[in-house]
Amino acid sequence: MSSREPLFGRDMELDRFRQFLKSARQDGDVRIVRGEPGVGKSALLCAAADMAEVAGLRVLRASGSEFEVDVSYSLLNQLLLPLYGEMQRMPPALRDALTVALGFGPGPAPAPLLVCNAARSLVATVAKQTPVLLVVDDIQWVDRSSAIVLGFIARRVTGSPVGLIAASRTGTESFLDRGGLTEVTVEPLSAEDATRLVDARFPTLKPRARQRLLDLAQGNPLALGELPATLAGSSQPLDTTDVVPLSDRLQTIFANRIAGLPDRTRQLLLLATFEGSGDVRTLRGMTDLTHLSPAERTQLVQVDDATGRIAFRHPLIQSAIVAMSTHEERQRAHLAIAEALPGDLERRSWHLAAATAGPDEAVATQLEHASHRVMQRGDALAAIAALMRAAELSANPKDTARRLAQAAYIGAEAGGSGDATTLLARSREMAFDAAGALHAAGAAALLMINGDGDVHTAHRLLAGAIENGEHGWRADDPALDEAMHTLLLLSWYAGSPGHWAAFHRLLSMLEPGPSDVLAVMSRTFPDPVRTGQAASPELDALIATLPEEADLTRVMRIGTASVYLDRLGENREYSWRLVQQGREGGAPRRQLSAMMHLCLDGFLTGRWDESEALSTEAQKVCGDSGLTFLTWYFLYTRAIVAAGRGRSGEAFELADEITRWALPRGVAGAAAIAHHPRALAAAADGDFESAYRHAAASSPAGTLAPYVPNCTWVMFDLVEAALRTGRTTEARAHAEAMRAANVAALSSRMRLIQHGVDALVLDSAEAADQLEQTLNDPASERWLFEASRIRLAFAERLRRRRDLSAARTHLQIARSGFVAMGAEPWLARATTELRATGYRAVAAEQATVVLTGQELEIAALAAGGLTNKQIAERLYLSPRTVGAHLYHIFPKLGISARAGLRDALSAHSSK
């Protein structure tokens, strides 16, 4: 049906689209249109596009293709191709991300979130000149990568003159997350409207045939337009209509019409169906387009002269074309398309695979290479699909087994795929080569610990596979490198010197040495007290690569290498990208690692609201993705925030849950970490005897235990609790162990803790002066919780020495920090201490100092001149959330407008 033909019975829908276009033009809007095949979704989208063009909007159109649903960014290529010129004027990073993702140019695979931001930026930039309407049909066939970008744009059109209309068949699902998006359902025509349509189009139809048509079509506009030719051509048409679905009847009608076309026309239509984009220029490079004329004349296809695209009248036509083609015709079509795409590895390899019936190692190798590129973008499911197809095309059983094992490893490591166990079982039925054996062992180990298996068995299994593998100890072997990364994590979970000894022995055998990330992780993560400082320059070099890093697994692992050297703050932006990528459908494992890094950094820097919210979200992701093994991480981050806020019962319950889960599985690392929230909760309750006992359980006084990296996180807890329980000797021994290990050299936080401990233990003027200098260092300000606790403990010491003025200064700063975090037990202690110094303005001031950590950050950014939208982009919030926060911040600070923020914050920080 042409968009220019009248739409009977759609007045209400058209009115709604007019209102939608007004809304989209003013402030952005989105509609998802759903309905059965042939009900008129495409016609309504065309009508909306026509109205938009008349109203002066720029319309960009695309349609999902059933035959390119496995090809990343195939739909986005269609949608944004008309903006190629504008794309070239984008900032280099965004331009390169889009040109590579859409196949317009070479380069490393960009991160999905970068592609999302680039596409959104491009559309928003164009919309500043002319409002934009994006029209996407058949979203049930949109590829995963494009669906992620569409969902990203759809949730961020607010505030921009951008509209998005997407249509989908009812009863189908797609990769597009429709949650929160406004949906409308297109119903069949009423009996009255169906009659009007038939009378207008077929005025000579005999009454009996007319009634038969209305009965069969059931108000479906496509059926009302296509069935009359069949009804008129037979005295007993479609005598099985009571059992044949309407869509099948329509496809039969289209098949009859296609059968009358010349062979070359049918072949051209088959090419257009498989190619997916409908781009006339691309098809012209494959065949003679003069053969398209018969299909145009029979109205099976239309060519849009403005966009240069071929559009099928209905997807059922494409289904009929494929159903009527021979195997040889389909093979030739796929080969022709592959030949026309020499620079697009992914699309080319999939079309070659579609043209291949039996084993073909060359095509299998291309698909395997394509899977590696897809995996760099974080699309684990697409990588698994490519490897499974490569396995089917493998020329020998070892290659089949290796590719299935690699797919199983990706599924087990990245999460989100329930096929890992099945793939591993299939791979084990065949003989492995060296890489296949390592991938299989890695997958088995991960599946084991994610079930009820113990870490010791998993470690032994994987270490044995590495020891006995025929890999020649080549460090550049991807399978060996992956296996060593997995063994590192298993060693950390097991937490014993024996497991680490096995790891380091195997690591030392790599030639010429481990890869850069593995080399750094192996020194900063297992035992940072002894080996972390020497690796710090190499970690600096890795962090410097993050802005240009396209491999999301490396981004995740650089974050892991940063944990115990307190460099997570420099990873925040990239961790948030991984979180957003996961929320949009990417690999859950990377998302969860990034959430862990953000939660830990959030705790240390006072972003406790963020840390709690992310921990809760992450637990759900663990359950939904099948990565239940990782749940304990987030029980821990919830527990330390609960302890810091005085919810001691909750903290102990969460810690006990970690211990109950960890001990039967041999996860000693998690069991040791569970003592941290217990020590913190006990200190919050004033039970320093229990606090000392739990802190010393991680690492005894006077010792910084090897391969217990979290011992550095409880050093201050142990020393403070020791002093408060009369264990002066133990406190001094621990302070001396810290100095001997030079923990202060690890990070600015470790330096702050070292100097805080020295000031308490040594109780000398020199140590006090050193702490004062450290507290005044801007680098110390980031560690809000430690800095506030150390100021409180130091001020208590100063007050007992009658240095009331200095004590008051530290207590006021500490109090503001505790208020910002909601650290109620420490706030109560600080308030009591302030009163003991003779300070009497506490109650009046405390009423105004009620901003949370996130509110303080938003207020500071707003005071610096950033708009709500800019703040939202920086903090990964929505502009509306930022506005809501400011709405609450203003009265708390006693102001009514943004202009008063700077002065109010200055007054706030001075209290």
C-alpha cells in the first residue's frame, strides 16, 4: 500500500501521530507500534513519515531484515547512511567509532557504548539544524547491536527535537528493550471501515465474493487488498481457509504473483532480500537493476528515488521469494553479496557461511576471526553464534571441538548464555587440540565454581590443563593467556599460598613473558603489599591506554589491576561505560566487574548511596545472567556500607551469608573479606573487642599476611581497636609492619592510613605534623571515609591533650564528611567530641548540613556552571534525576536558585 493512498479507518491513529510529531519536535518522543502482519503498521509509519516531511522534519528510515539479524549494526547502517556527510564532521573519536561499526572504514572495533554515544550525538547534532524523525520497521528482525543503539537513543530523546517510531509484529520478541517506552497497538479495521475500503478499491466485486472477502480478511487491510484477485480467479477459492493462517494465505498469493516474474527479476529480488539494506548502489554492483522493472510494475517493490532504496511492499513477499528459490540460487546470491563486501569482515563471513553447505575451513576461519572482533565489542552472544556456525563448517573434529570449547568458555566467562554447559559437552565428544583443551578446561572450571563445585578442584583442573597443554608456553597464545587470567582469579578465590605458588610457577614459564595486563595483575592483585609498588609504573601505562581501548575485556581487567593500588577513580568513566553496555544487552560478566569496581570506589570516596544502589542492581544481574558465583561481591559491598551507616545487624547478616556460601566451596578469599564488615560494624557499635578480633582474623597484629590483599583495608580498624582495648604492643607491632612494608608508597589512601596510624601509635609531635600535612594534601580529600575517621580519632587524641582549637577544626571537617555519607555512628561520636571541646553551635549548624555524597557532587557541578544535562552525562544519571536532586538541595542549603549555590557550598564546607 502506498503511503499516498487513503488509509480507511485510521483517523484516530493519524491524529495521534500528528500529536506525537508535535511532541517529538518540541521535546523528543518515542512510539512503539505493534500489530499483526498486514494490519497496516508499515502504512501508518509511511503516513507519519509523510506528515513529518511536510512539517519540515528530516526523516531517516530503516527496516529490520530477517536474513541479517546476526550481522552487527546492519540496521544502523541503513538508518544513518544518509548522514554520512555529517558523520565526517564529527569529533574524531565519535566519527571513527561510527565509521568502523557501520563498515564505512577500517579500524579497531569500537566499544558499544561509544557507538551508542556517537549515534546519539550525530542525530542530536543534525536535529539542532532540522528536527529528526527516525522510522524503523520490523524491529523483530533488528540485529542486537543496532537494537542496543536504538534503545540508547530512545531513552535519551527528551530535550532534543528527535522522534522515533518503531514497528513490530505482535507475538514476536526483539533485541530492543521496550521497557519504559510508549506502545500503541494497531487493531484490524472495523467491519464498517473494511467495507468502505473494499467498496472504494473493488467497486465491481460481486456481492457474494465481496462478503467472502470480508469474512476471510477479518479486517486485515493487506488481506483486503490482496485476496480479491484470488477470489475473482476461482469459483472455490482457498477452500481450506478455516485452518490456514491468514499470513500463510497471503504468502501463497504473493508466491503466485512472484512465479509470473522473469527469472532474472526473481534473482534480483532474492539478492535484495538477503542483502538487507535495499541500497540501490550496493545492488547495482552485484546485478543489472533493469530487471527490477517487472517487480515494480506489479507493485511488489517500490524504489524511493530520494533515498535510493528498494522497499518491499510487505515482508511476506520476501518470505515467499526465499521459499520459492532453489538451493543453487540462494547460494549464488549469498556469494555475490559476500564478494561485494570485501571490507566488512562480519557481514562477508556470514554470507559466505550461508552459501556453504558442507565443511569449509576457509569460511570457518573467517567466521572465527569475526567472532573475535565481535567479542571485543562485548557482544558475547553474537560471538558465540559465530563460533557455533564456524564449528559446523570446520573441516576436522579438532577444529570443531576447539571452536565449541571457545564458545563454551565465552558463555561461561561472560555470562548471559545458558548454552555453555551444552557446548562444552558437545566439544568433549571430539578430540581437542591445545587451544580447545585450554578453552574447555577454562569453561569447565568456571561452570564448576558457578555451580556447587569447589574452587580447589577447579584450580587443579585448569592448572593441570595448562601444565600438560601442547601450547609451547607461547605468551601470545590467546587461549593460554585466557587460561592464565582465569587461573589467577581461581587462585585469588582459593586464597592460599599453595594455589598462588602453582600460578606463579606456570606464569614464569611463559615465553618471552606474560602479556602486559596479566603481568601487572599478577603483581597488584594477589599480594600488593609485597609486589604492588614495583608494578605501579606499568599500571600507570595501562590506565593511560583506557581512552583509546576498544577491547572491553582489557578495560575490565585494567580495573581489576587497579583495585588494591587505589586507582579505581581513574577507571570510573570506563567502568560506567561497561555498566551501560551491560544494561543495553552486553556481556554481564564485564558489567558486574565494573559494578564491583564502582561500588568499592564509591565506598572509599563517600558515594554510599550509589554504592548501595549498584550493589542491589548487581545482585539481580547475577541472578538473571546465571553468574550466581559473583553474588558475594555485592553482599560484601552492601555489608560495608550498612556497617558504616550503623546498620550493624544487617552488616553481620550479610557477612555471615558470605561465609556460609564461601566455606563449603573453598572460597577462602571471600571468607577472609567477610571479616571487614564485621570489624567495621563492631567499631560502629563501640564494641572494639569484637572489632579487634575480626580485624585480626584477616591478618594478625604485626603481620600483613601474604595473599590477603584485603588486609590493607582493615589496618586502621585493627590499630584503633587495639589501642581502645589496651593492646598497645599489638598496635605498635602492626604500625611497624606497615612501615616495614612501606604501604604508604602504594597510594595516597595508604599514605593517609599509615600516617594516621603513626600519629595514634607514636603519639609524637613529628608524627602529628606529618599527619596534618597529609590531611591537608588534596589527594587525601578523595578518601572521605578514611579521612573523616582519622580526623575523628586524631581529634580525640588532641582533645585529651587539651589542644581544643585544633581538635575542633578536625572534628568539624570530619562531621561534614560523616553527614555527607550518612555515617551515623561516627557522626554521633564527632558531635559528642565537639561538645566536649566546648563547641556549642553544633545543633544549629547540623540542621543545614544534610547533603548526601551524591547531592554534594551534583551541587558542586551545578555551582561550577554545568547544566542539568551536562551533570547527568558526567554522573550517568538522567537530567530529570539531576533536577529532582537540585529541587531537594536548594531548600537544604537555604537558597532558591542556582546562583546561590557557590556561596552556600562555601559556607557548608567551612562548617
